Amino acid sequence: YTKMGLSPETSIGRTVAELLHGESARNGAESCPICQLRARGEHGVIELPAGVISDYPIYASVDPILNNAGERVGVVEVLRDLSELYSAREEAERERISLTTTIEQMAEGLIVCDPAATVVHANQHAQELFGYTLEEMQQDRNSSLPESRFSDLDENIVAVRDLPVQRALRERRTVENVRLWLNRRDQQRLLLSVTASPFFNDNGVVTGAVALVRDVTEQQREHDRLQQADKLRALGQLASGVAHNFNNALAAVIGYTQLAIRKSKDDEVEKYLKVIEQSAQDAARMVERIHNFSRGRSRVEDFAPVILVGVVRDAVDITRPRWRHDAEAQGIKYDVAVTWEPSNNLKVSGRPSELREVFVNIIFNALDAMPLGGRLDIRGSEDGPFVNVSFTDTGAGMTEETRRRVFEPFFTTKGASGMGMGLSESYRIIERHGGRIDIDTRINQGATFTIVLPIEEVPSNQEGEQQAPPPLARLKILVIDDEALVRGVLAETLIEEGHDVTQAASGEEALGLSNETSFDVVFTDLAMPRTDGIAVAASVKELRPATRVVLMSGYGEDKAYERIGELNCVDGFISKPFNFVEVRRVLGLMIGLPE
């Protein structure tokens, strides 16, 4: 009555149509749903929003009044203002939309399950994480979708009954932060952190569970990278300690081998000596690269033109015992074929030992991908200013996840037998040579590693055999090293070049000789007991400023100059192990320096 502006007294004697529609009762009754319902004499309820017959929403119920004969003698009509109910509904809808939006925009996946662990709802992020639509999850009544999809951190398959949601329902408790590897049906692999909690009704009965799922794959990788960084630092400390002694030994091997080559009159003996020299130099370069890798940076190196097909064939020969002799002994057959389309004289700028190591590493990886045998095709081709060397195997191929991570340091699919440094270091080497490595692979269809390198343009005046550099003037040289073999091989090398050489086994002995004799050049080792090479260099420069001082070290040039600091007492540096070419080059630089 209040809403209509009426009172009980003024309403008596008027029709319901008049009460609802006023002066336009006739026309209003014809279009009014409530009046039509009342006219039919049926029981019914109707709900009308605001604007139909009033400015506010109305709920109406109509019930006929019947006499004993079943005849309608009246109507009971109840009208109710639904404004508050509509307001409550709108508020509830706003809250529902807000909650739904929040759930859908969560950074975590959210899954709601019934007591049988069947998915009731999953937000969009959860669907993206697991790789299934909500409809697929809801239709999975027997938990077949997660079967064999999850494994723990030790790579053991986790049974469905032991998954976090199932455990939470069974144990009636929250299962927190369980980390599981998910092997998706699209071959992607994710590390998930799952927390599942059951929920109960008022009677304490479990009515379902909710699970929060986070993708922690990148977080785990970052953790692994930090761990690997610690390993690299430890490797760096180990390399620094070992490098000096190891390079001293290699210096003696390489130096005396080169002297033997120069004195050899037997072609076959000379061939064997050159193999020893090359192997020792490769070992020295490997130590240096490990040291550079552990420090996270590499030295700027001087490259030379390299005939690429020769390095490829060297790699094939080096790996032959593995893919032929060892394999045949185990009843395994590998077919390795080389097809070289460019000129056999095609050159790239680089270091043969580094390129050889890359090719050997890729060949070994291809063999590992074909444990039961297979075919490896190695093909060289030109592509404009670049040369491509491709290695195509018939192995198991790689997933997209593995392909993306294959060049990450310490990433390996070989378990405990692999360190995960081979391909990452190979990539660094090729990148340092101005090239790249491309991968084309599919599951069960093998893999192709293609190395792309810029072709070296050799000027016409450099073609053919290079002339030997002119001999240097006879020099008075002092060689200082506490290692007799290293000191001896360098001294003999310099004597072979026609110089007058004096040897000293310690810094103290060298300083005594310098006081008595004026030397043109002093070669001094960096790491020596009591008086090290830097102290010797500083004393020699103070006594005789015109004397050229060359520092020798197996620690590498960066480490040496780091030790020298601001002292201006060294004119040149030579790494151990050294060779004739390097010694001659350094001496030439020393003579060319101004007084």
C-alpha cells in the first residue's frame, strides 16, 4: 500500500487492476503479466523487474479460492517488493564476478576437485600448465589423464594415488609444496610446486579439495645455474692451481718435440713427432679453455687461416675407434659418411684444435644418440660467404625443451655419465669464430647440427707457401725458471736460433747474474719460490732499464697482468707451453721496442 500511495480504507471496493494500474486499469490489465495470470484463475508466481508495472522489481503469487464444489469464489494475490533482494543479488553477482576474475588472473593454477578427485573447476592458468581444457579435465572420471605424467625429483614415476590432491583427500590434511615434474602431452616438461587442501562441510565430511599449482621450472633452473656457478668457481680455483704445473710439463713436451722435429731425418719419425706435438698443443688449449670457461670469459685470440675439410677429416679419424672398432666389438654398426661439396682448399679463420674439438664432440653426441647403431652423415656446403658443416644422425631426436636447453652449461641428458659442458663450450668456440650452431630435430626422426662459419678470404699475395721470417740478430738472453725441463727446452730453442743463452734456476741467482752481465732480453717465470718473476722483473728494470723483460706463465696472460698491476716492469708475455713461432714473435717485438 505504501509503495502505491494507498491505505486499506481507500483500497476496499476497488479491483486489483485499478490498484495496480490506476486510471488506465483496462489497458494496463491487458498487458500486465500479473493480471493475465489472475484472469486465468490458476495458481502461479511471477517475478517482474523494475519498469514493467512499477519502478521497482515485484514478486507476485496468485492462488484461487475454491468452494466445496470446486468453484472459484475468489483470489488471493500477494505482491512483494524485491528491491532489497535484487540489491543483494547484484552484490552477490559482483562478488562472484570479482572472485572469478581474481581466480582467472591468478599467477598460480587453481583446481577444485570433488571427493573422488574429479576436477570440478580449473582456472585458465591451470589449463595452460597441464595442457588440457576444463572439459577434458571434467570428463576424466577415472584419473587417466595424470597416469604416468608425473615424476619426482629423482625421476621416479609418481602413482596417481600418491599425487597431492589424492593424498590430501585420503589423509584429510594439507599437503604442502610438493615438487613434481610434469611430462605434458606436447613433450614439454615442467617442474610444478603443488599445495593441496581438503575442505569439509558442517558435519566434518570431506566434500572436495583445492590445489594451487605453480610453475617453478625457471626458478629451479636459476637455482641449478647458481649451483653450477659455484661449481665453475671451484673449477676455476682447481684450474688455476693445476694449470701452472700441467703447462710446465706440456712446455717441455712441446718444446723438446719441436726440437726433435727440426733434427729428425726420418719422415715417419717426424710424422709421429708432429702427432705428439699436435696432441700436446690440443691438451694445452683445452686447459686454457677450461680456465677461461671457469672465469666466465675468454681471451681474445689470434686466428689463422684453417683448411676446414682437413679438420673435419681429423675429427672423423679421431673418433673412428669409437664408431668402428669399439662398436664392432659390441656387435653395433655405425655408418659414418663425409660428403664435401666446397673446394678442398676452402679456409676459415680460427684455431684447428678448437674446431677439431667441436667436431669431435658433436660426433660423439651423435653416437650417444644411436646406442644401437645408425648412420651419421657429415656434409659440407657453401652458402654465400659462409660454409655449413652439418652432422645428421638417425637417433631418437630431441624434445623442444631439450633443443632449447642443449647449449646451457651443465645441461645434460646423459645422467651421471655427462657433465653438460661439451655443447656449451662448443657453442662458445663457434661463436668466438664468428659463427653459429643451428639444430633441426624431431622426436624419433634424428637430429641435425649445422655449424655455420664465415669463409676466410685470403689475399692473393698471401697464397702459397709463406716465406720464413728473416733471422734475428744474435742476442744475449737470460732464461729464469725453477723447472729444469722448461728452462732447458727454452734455452735450447733460443740456442738453435743462434742466441747466447744463460740459465738461472731461481730469482736470486738471476739477480746475481744481472749484476755481473748486461742481457738484451730476460725471460722469467712468474711463479717461483722466494723471489717470483715480478720481483725479478722490477729489480732488473731498476738496475738496467734498457733490458727487455718477458714474463712466462702457465696461469694465462690475464692472471699474469692482474698480478703485475700498476708496475711498469714487463715488456712482453709468453704463455706456457710455448713454441718456436711464439718465441720468435716475442723476440721480434722486444727488438722493435724503443729504448
